[in-house]
Amino acid sequence: MFLTSLSHCHHIRYFVCAVDRKKKTMKISHVRSLFLLSRTDTKPRTEAEASDDAVTKAELVQQFGGKRGKRNLQSRIEGRVTTEKIAEDEARALQNTISSQVGKISTESAIVTEGLPPYNPNTDKVDETYPLEGLIAASEWKEVESTAELVASLVKANRADEAKQKYGLLDITVQILGNALRETSEPLVEDVRRKTQSAVYLNYLLRFNSSVRGASKRAASLIIQEATSAPSKTAERLSIDFMREDTATRDHSRLIRTQSDSDRLVMYSLVLWLTAVGFSGEITEIYKALRLSLTKCKAYFKHLGCRLTKGTKASGTGRQPRTIPAIATLEAPLVFPKPTKRQRKA
């Protein structure tokens, strides 16, 4: 379809081509002209011109139109539907086509950019790329710090089962804390303290991710608090930041977690995990804890600016080393992936 300037254009020329994919050639088979339905000039149109346009459009629909277009045209001729109804049907069909194509977008392109936690793209210090203060709200710090100290003391005293029962710790959280607290003296150094705080807050997000998908607006905080063992302020913050009103059913009394909320929740969780493991670690346990596929988890890490590498780990004496699916490493300054470009087919 070729257009001149719309201010002077009175018709559109349609070039219908036959494409030979093997020879990669294209041959014009038909050329048709069609008057614009909405004219931009003030010249009045005669009944003959309008009739010619209708006939030309009918011929185009009959020759090149789909089943829906032909059915709408026949209904229009028989006087069963109006032009407005046809426009609504065409718009609905277009929306359905767009929706089906969106589902085919690659995992990497589907992740929403707005889901990134607060970050500093200019720093060359890895612990400042995603500041912990941007992940944990100021109103939550006091309770997170005190809980982290109590949990750390239990894990360090080999009382992990008690910590699990009292604070609802997951196995991955106990493992992270055990690695962070190994051979650490009292009091905890700042680096280890931040790792334990990240691990505790990560535990809240992991339990929230796996247990709460929707809740009534009035009871959301209480439900989250019960499901995650989080303090009341953290539960309230999770309901505000990672849930929204159910607009699909227009039920304004209910909160749900949409796909964009889930994307943001996953990326917050991954940054907390990176902080807790020292900004580099094997991703096997975390992608399972988040209930993601390995491919999708890698895409999230790349979106955060991480470098992914493969590695090997000894399985024991006399055994072959096993291959680690991926090791994610956060580096500074952050380098985000460029949008992927797909080559159009001839």
C-alpha cells in the first residue's frame, strides 16, 4: 500500500503481489485503487463516486478478504448490520490477533522494564548497584534487623529447626544463612549482617510468591502476615507494592497479583538473593524456590544486568563432576541487555 501526502491524497493504490519464497522474488499480480473512506478535502462527492467506491471495496473484499470480511459484507448488503457494527467486529478481531501474537513473544522480551528494583547505573561498587535500602522500606528496617539477628543466632548455634518453626524459614534461606555465618565471629561484621537481612526479607518474598495470589482488600495484610510470617508493616507493604485491584472482574474489594506484579516480585527476590550470596552464586535452588523454569530465570537475571556462566562442581570421591546449570554474577557498573531484533522473513 502506497500513500502520497494525506492532505492531497484522494485514493490508495493496493499492490497485490505473489511471493516466491524459494527464489526470493516478488511479482505484482494486481493493482487496485480505492478512495479513502475519510476524505481530507472539502470537495463534495457525487453519488456516482460513492457508488464506485462501494463497488470497488466489495470487489476487493470478495477477492482478497477473509471469511469475516466476506460475511460482514454480505450482511451489510442484506441490511442486517450497520457500518458501526462492522467496525466493532473488525476492531475486536484485530485485538484478538494482537493478543495471540503477544503470547508468542520470547520470554526475554516479555519481562517488563518497570519491574526493576531501584538501581544505580553509574557506581563501580557492586554492593551499591541495587542498594538494600531501595529493597527494604525505611519503616521495615528496625524489625528486619532484629529478626535477622535472632535468626542468625539460632542458625549459628545449630538450631536451624527451631528457626524454621519460629520464623517460618525455608530450606533455601537456612542454607544461605549457614553459608553466610560460617566461620564468622561475634559481633557480625557489616557484610554478613546485610547478607542475613537480605536472606530474611527474601524468605518473606518467597513465601508470599508461593502462597498468596489474591485476597480481599480488608484482609490482605492479615492473610499475607499469616502466610509469610512477616511483620505487619512488611505484610502491608507487600499488599501495596505487589498487588492491585481486580479490574478484570471489576471487583474493587479484591486484590490480585498481575503478571507485572509477579515480574517485579521475582526481580526483587533475585536481587535479595544476589545480596545474600555475595553477588555470585549457583541459581539452581533459587529458580526452583521461585517456581520458574531455568530458561525464564536466566532471562530475569540477564534483565537485571547479571553475567551468566556455566561451571562444574565435584560430586564426591571417584565421581564425575556435575555441570552447574548457571552461575549468576552481578557486576558493576551495570550493563543491561539490548533489545533483541528479529529479522523479517522475505
